[in-house]
Amino acid sequence: MLNIAQKIAEQLAVNQKQVQAAIQLLDEGSTVPFIARYRKEVTGGLDDTQLRTLEERLTYLRELEDRRAVILKSIDDQEKLTPELKQSIVSAETKTELEDLYLPYKPKRRTKAQIAREAGLEPLALSLLENPDLTPETEAEKYFNDEHKISDSKAALDGARQILMEMFAEDASLLGKLRDYLWDNGYLKSTLVEGKAEEGRKFSDYFDYSEAINKIPSHRALAVLRGRNEGVLSLQLVPNKDLLDDESASNPCQQMIADQFNINNQKRAADTWLQTVVMWTWRIKLHMHFETELIGRVRESSETAAINVFANNLRDLLMAAPAGSKVTMGLDPGLRTGVKVVVVDDTGKLLTHTTIFPHAPQNQWDQSIRKLATLCEMHKVNLISIGNGTASRETDKLVTELQKKHSELTFDRIMVSEAGASVYSASELAALEFPDLDVSFRGAVSIARRLQDPLAELVKIEPKSIGVGQYQHDVSQSQLSRTLGTVVEDCVNAVGVDLNTASAPLLSRVSGLNKTLAGNIVQFRESNGRFSNRKELKKVERLGPKAFEQAAGFLRITDGDNPLDASTVHPEAYTLVENILKSLEKPIKQVMGKADVIRKLMPEKFVTEQFGVPTITDILKELEKPGRDPRGDFKMAKYKEGVEQLKDLKSGMELEGTVTNVTDFGAFVDVGVHQDGLVHISMMSDKFISNPREVVKAGDIVRVHVIDVDLKRRRVGLSMVGPNPENATQSMAKEKAHKPRNKPNKQRSNAPAGALGMALADALKKGK
């Protein structure tokens, strides 16, 4: 049997030594970001994606080995561990296979089969199985037993049937065959629960629906599972297409059970009885077992896919280009309660706050413009960040008029997502940061800061509250939190953190740090002033050598004692840089940022026992562009004048918008009407695409055309291939080829038709 490192190496298609080195580093407490960036020589250049997969598989395989040991001990303690069984258990590759082998030996409650064995009926069961020529009723008479209340043939045969049913249902080889067959051929069928049509109208596309269980997309799977959880839909696993179309067709699973135990109807005395045992084994023992297991498998894979969608969107959002260190006004729009206004300086520090009432019922339009103009002039505002919630377009119109009336003011206005701002404003963190500030103003501060630096601000919010997911409330919350946590960690460390300005939440996401150490760093900074160099980190309470090693390279100090402290170069490599500088006979300030000087250097010349070509190459790149930000250039969408509400949208209209969410079935785009429109995957390209992320990502600015508006249900259909949906015919043809089976149903007569209709129906279910 392959060891864990060998198995992972095969799965990653890398050398076993690379995996062993990575496992050792992880076990020693190194983080994935640290290993990926600063231990390339040790792991042979495994990247962060490979390392995350390695870490996940390592956990699974170690759990598998622990479970294997428990099972072996349990069966051995029962004195039932044969050499053949031991070999099967040792060779098992998955937890499912392991549990199948353990099933007959697993301690369980007293079953009907056990009661029948205690009554001495096992010989009857085995004799009828081995010799179908025996007459069941006659043979059963030999096993009457007053003590166990076996007084007639029926009671004896019932007990024998229970013994065979349990034996059949616990045969590991049979279970494996049935599982594979059902996964390859089975269909998931959903039907409407009687009397739930009106209550469950949002699930109307699934009132009479079926699809191959191994092909159902995650969003449809999660939709029918939600429908079941809400009592609207009933789900069933159908073994194959023939039984889906005709319930009276022969059942291949029953035939597989019969074949496994050489049961066939040759008109012998016990053949009919044995066929009945097979039928009941399937119906009572195995059908429900596999239905639960395989629907669970679909749920798990669908949850994983949904979590990956959320993770990808979150990564794109966190890695969105920052507007930069500029004085910013944040506006949290509102109608009756007014627009909350804050101004923060170029470091995000709150300068002032107030409320204006430009909209109904107060309608203080002109007074509001004057107040905003005064604040902009007083604080030299460079940016105005407007939350995209209620009254956002009306507030955007107010700021547009401010620009027209006061051309001397030089600021840009940008609409930003306010998702999660309310969560932050009511959080303990916000209360600590602004103890005397009203909750509503804290949200406006978040809206301003997330424009300056989305990453630094969004890390203060629980990731799943940011709202860029697909069915995020239906998935495993622990797995979701764990996955999103790794995304935040990777993003923070990819960008790096300014040690002298970063908040505790941002610092806590740095490799090697935690909430306690982050708080200690902030406290040290407040007590002792700015950090002048990275070495001073060692003076922070409880920040030991290991934490320093893991964190130092990701922490930046601008205008410090050593220019390298502002770069990604790790302190452990400073001596290497000194050797490079000696070879150039130039001080560091004459080298950093000088591409013409750096590009002449050969990494091979500076290789040491500790540092190889990969690390030296990274260092030279960093010296060429010190402190470079991996995030792109800042861009903003321009919403169409006069298009502020759903009713302003017209079919064929061309608009610019921002991608807010990318799902398996398409992308949602904010075009400035308080309701994101859906670009279905079939409307994203004139070529077939299997994943919307091939075309867009969250935060992208895109041009779209309106193709459908449903005011009643607040749905907007958009296209990226032009105003004519026929432009997407190639993609549509592929989409239809994969469309699920959905029988006509009069209760679905109001459901939208076609690929767009299905997408809009899916969109309605999103996040509800």
C-alpha cells in the first residue's frame, strides 16, 4: 500500500520528496502562504493552490488511517479478523469503502436478523440459499421453537428472510457494484408534495423534474434540496432511465443482488421465496440506503461547488484594485432617515460626520448640496463613495448635481457595494473603533474605506456576510468558513500589510499571526509609536521566533530604517541582498527600482546552500519593482443617465455595469437600478463556455444589453453578446443539450420558458 506522501504525490502529479517536504513544514507550523513564497527550494516550487490541495488531502488521509486502525482493532477484538479481511481493510482507498467492509462487524442495536439467529434460524436461511430445491415451508417445520415463539412456517421463514436480507445488504463487494451502477445510471427525481403548489411556487421548475444524478449542476441540486427541506418537494433516486419512464420495467439493482448470490428462477421449490428476499433486500434495506448516500454525495459535491463559487467571488472582491490613499467622503443613502455622510482622511481616519435629507419627505435638496460642497472644500475630498442600497441612484444624482454646480471641486464619484457594511457597523470591532459613533455612521465609514482599500476594510467583516455567494445558507457553515478563511489569508498575504497602519483584523490574517498577536502589535504600536524596522516585531509580547519567521516577510514598513522592510524580501535573505549589492558596488537606494541594473544580474551567481534560483529570482523581481501591488488598476462603471429604477429599463438598451456575483449558471451585474440583472451563461459569449469565470469575474466592468425585464418579479435578463439573443445560438444549443428532463405540468404554466427562463428561476432562488 502506498504511504500518504506517495498518494498525495500521485494525485498532484509531483515528486514524493516535494510532498514529504511540504508535510514536514506544515507539521512544524508553517503556513501555506509562507511555504509557497519563502520555501520554494524545499518544496520544489509547489504553489499555494497545490499546497492547499495537499493540506486538504493530508487531513483526509490521516483521518482515513486513524479510522482504519480503529476498525482493525474492533474486528480483531471480536476475533473475526481473517487475513483476507485484514488485507481488504488495509487496501481500502476511501472512507466509504472502509465503512462497507466494517458494516457486518459494526456494533449495532439488536436487529431482526440477530433475533432470528438467536432463535436458531440461520441454518434454515443458508440451506434454502444453497439448495433452492428444498421446499421452504417443509424445511421451516424443522425449526419450530416455542421458546422463541417460532410456532409456524411463516414465522420461521420470516426470520430466515431477515437473516439473508442483512447478509445481502452487508456484502461489501455488492455494495460497491450497486453504488457504482447507481451513480453512473441513476436519476434524481423531484415531485411536488400534495397541497404545496402555491406555497412553493418559487420551486415550480422542480414540481416534476428529473436529471442524471451524476450530472446535476450544483445550483439545481441545492435548489431541489432546499425545496425538500421546506416541505415542498419530494426526492427519489430512480435506478435508471427505463424505470424513470416506466415504473414497471425490470429493476437492474434487484438483478445485481440476485446475481451476486447466484439466485435465479429455475422453477425450483425455493426460487420464488428467494426472489422475494432479493426484492425486499432492495426495497427495505438498500434503496433507501443508497438514496440517502448518493443524494448526500450530490449535496456534498454541490456544496463544495457552491463554496468554490463563493471563494472565487470573494477572492476577486478582496483583490479588487484600491482607489488609493485619498481623502474620501462616504455616503450611506437613505430616504426618510436621510443620507449618512462621513469624511475620512487618506489613511481612513474619521474626520467628520453628519446627516443630510435631500430626498422625500424632507426634500432638502439644495441645502444638502451646499453642505456637501462645504465639506468637500474644507477637507479637500478626492473621492465620494456611494453605497448601492436604497436611494443610491437618487443620491448619485445629488452628487452629480454637486459636481455641476461646483466645478471647482475635483473629485470622482463611485458607486460601491455596501454588502456587509451593516454587519460591520453593528459588530464588536466597530464598537471598539468608534465607541461614540452611531451605528449608521459606522456603515458610512466602511463604505468610504472599502473604496480606498477593499481588502483592508472587508477583512473586518465575516466573509460569508459579504454576499457574493451561491446558496451560501444551504451549505456546511463550518466548511464555508474554513474555505473563505483560507481565501482571505491568501489574499492578505499576497498583497502584504503595512505594519504601521494595519488594523488588528487585517494583521490577524497575516501568516503566523492570530487575533492575540495582532492585538499585541497594535497595542505596542500605540504605546511605542511607529515601527522603524522589522526587528522591532520581536519586542511585541508573545511574538516568538516562529511567528516572526512566518509573518515578517508579509509585513511592510515604509520610510523605515531599511528599504528592504518595505518589500517582500524576507529578513532571513537580507544578507543575500547585501552580497548582491557588493557585487554591484552600489548602495541599495541606487539599485531598488532600477530595472536596467537588476536585469543584468544572473540569479545562478548568488546561489547558496540556503537560497536557490527560485528565491533569488523572486528577490531580483522585488528589487526591480519594490512593494509592487498584485492588484490591478482602479476602474469604475458609469451608469446611464436617467436609468435609475427597474421601470426605466427597456429591451435592447445598452448599459455599463459592475459584475457583483459569478455563479455556475451566469453572472449578476449591477446596472444601477437597485436590482442586479442576470447574464445567463448562454448569453455571455458567442462561443460555448462551461464556466462563467472564463469570461468575467466579480468586480469587472462590463457592457450589457437588456433582453428581458419582469417588473412584477423584479427580474432582469441581460446579454453580453448584443441585444439579439440569437447571437448566442452556439452556446444556447450546448445549453439545451444538457437541459434536464422536465415533464409538462399545468402548475408550471406561468414559469418562464427556455434557457433564460430557467436561469431567471434559478436566480430567484439565489440567496433566498
